[in-house]
Amino acid sequence: MHLDRNDRKAILNSIRALVPAKHINVTNPHQDYASWLALLDARRQALESAENVEEFESGVRELLSALGTSHTAFFRIGQGVPPVHAIHATLRSVPDNDGAQHWMFLDVIEDGPAHRAGIRPGELLAAVDGDPMIPPAQPRFHIGGAHRLDVIGLDRAPRSVTIEVPNRRAKDRPPMVEPRSITHRMIAPSVGYLKVASFPGAVGMGFARSLDAAIVDLKQHGCQRLIIDLRGNVGGGLGSLRLMSYLCPGKLPIGYSLTRKRLRNGFEKEKLVRINRIPAGKGDLLLMALRFKIIHRDRSMVLETEGLGPQAFHGRIAMLVNEFTNSAAEMVASFAAENKLATLIGTRTGGQVLGGANFKLAKGYRLRMPVAGWYTWSGECIEGRGVAPDVEVDVTRDALARGADTQLQAALSNAGGSATFAAG
């Protein structure tokens, strides 16, 4: 990859124009971008004359980090991507017996590349393609590539595995391979387990059909209590609306998104345009496109549940969350918490709840940044704060080595202290 000075200048000029025009910082809605633009101008010469592409990219990312928001990235198509987006596993920095920090596999999504390679939660990542992996430096993986991982097993024995990342890039998302979004099964008499790893698709039609089928199957097997596992969920699109609709029988307002213009100019949430159902077919999809791409050309809107009717598991729902529960999954968690529709168990969510968009730059680069903020119906903004569980339960490597998922055990035993769930 070669970037001459004109290429770099064009990229910086585009970023300089896009950020003050589109970026939103919900923690500071009246942010004055003059100081950030001054920072860009002060660093421009060094960035344009950087010794190599890697130094230029690193400098741009450091510049964007000064905006202080999630969903903000600078990347080039074909570059390596984080493990959660490539091999469908999250990594937590943990101390080992030697006192040093190591990366521990935490969430390993079923049927993902890491899972297929035999990686288990609690194992340690020592190296990728021969390069040692020591926190805070994170590994990167190439979509369509194969990587050799040196792993320290739960029995402390080292081994090497090869992970193959599918060449299957998700549309309209950050560079990523979409994980298997839903798995489900009965894990005890009358207790159903629903793992949701992502909400694929902008409008969520395929996800909604898959979720409907999973719920039907669980009910046919006698599901009276439901555990929804959102740990490691990377977020996504409107499919989260269908999951939230299964949490309550009728129509409830969930929350609302606001663009910077609407946030600054003032608004009445009751008068914002509403989305209260996922399109059922092409006709509905066309009407939605007409509504939001031509009539309402703004991402400020209210989400409202679809009114799917009573479910046998209502009042008996436990929801598992952790620091890798992000974006749309946090919308689900906050809605459940605000309306007391589920007992949240685990650790505080990631606090990354913004509406992001990708913008094309020169030479195949993309700028991803937030263009809409998200608020619960009560007006709470959880960006940077996350959603706290009702019952805080963490997982440890020692417990995982014993085959114990302490968070899932808490949900099975008493749903985090929910008397209704425990009595069901």
C-alpha cells in the first residue's frame, strides 16, 4: 500500500470536513469542534510527511480518539480486524500465576472460527502467527485468511491451532464476518436458553424470522422460563426490536435516537417518527425505504415494541450481560432494566450505544463515526456508562477450568434473585 502526500492530504481534508458536519458526542451535544480542528491542523504536516503508511494510520486514529466517542474508527478495506469481528471471540486481559497480564478467551461464539478450532473460554492466547500477544496490544485477523495461534489450555498445556477466517464480509457494518446470530436449546426442564451474538441486517428481517422460529421451538419444548445470553454481542441493526418485543406483551416505547441537529435544535420525543414493527416482506421494506430515505431523511426516531402478545416466560426472564455486550444489545438490556422485564446478571455492559455510519475516503479508506445518539424512554444516555446488572456475577479462569459458567449458573439457580423466576 502506497500513499503519497496528495493522498494523505485528500484523506485529511475529507476527515476535516466530515467530523464537524456529521459527528455527534452525546456527552457534550454542544461540543465546539474548533479545538479539535486546531489539533488536526497542528498535526497535519507530521501526518502528511509520516515515514510510512502505518505511522500515518496510527496518527489519524490517535487524532480521532481525541473526539472521545465510541463507534469511531479509521480503517482500510482488507486490513486486519479485531478478534470479536473475525474469529468471534472476545479477549479479556487477566493476570496469570507469573504476575504478568495475558489475553484470556472469554466469549467464544458457537460455530465461529475460534469455536471450530477448539478454543474454549478461559484459555490464554500466547501468540498469533509467531508474534507474542501481550496486553494491551490486541491481535488483528484478516478476513479470508488463516492464522496460527499459540494457546495455553485450561490444563496449562501449550498447543498450536490454526484458525481460518471466512471470506464473508458483512454489509453496512464495520469490517467483520457476521457471527451466527442465534443458538437456542432447553438447558433444564421448562428452562430455555437463547444465545444472541448479533443483530445482522439493517432492518433485521432475516434475524426476526430466525428468532421467531427459535421461540416457537422453545415453547414447543415446554419453555416456561427463559435465559437470554447477550454476552459478547457486537450489536447490529433493527433486529433488536423483535427481541425486545418478546420481552413484553403489548406496545411499549423503548427509547429514541437523535441526530446532532435535532439534539441542538430541540425536540419532543412524543412527536418523533416511530418504528414499531420489522418489515414482513418486500412491500413493507419499500414503504420503510420511502419513509426514511425520502420523507424523513433523519435518524431521529422512536422505537416501540411490536405487541407480540403474552408469552409463557414473561416475568421469568434472566438476561446475561458483560463488558462485551455492546450497541444494540445494550439497548435491549437497558429496555429490560428500565421496565423490569428481566433480571440482568453478569457485569456492566460496554457503554457503546451510538448510531454509527461509514464514510468513504480516498485510497479505499473509511471513516466510521457516530451520527446519532441513543436515549432510553426516560431520557437516560448510557453511552460511556453502560448498563449495570441487577446481580453482579463475574467469571474467572479457575471456574472456567472447572467447566463452571458462574453467570449461567446464577441464572439457572435463581435468575439473579428474581423470586418469580425462581418460583416458576
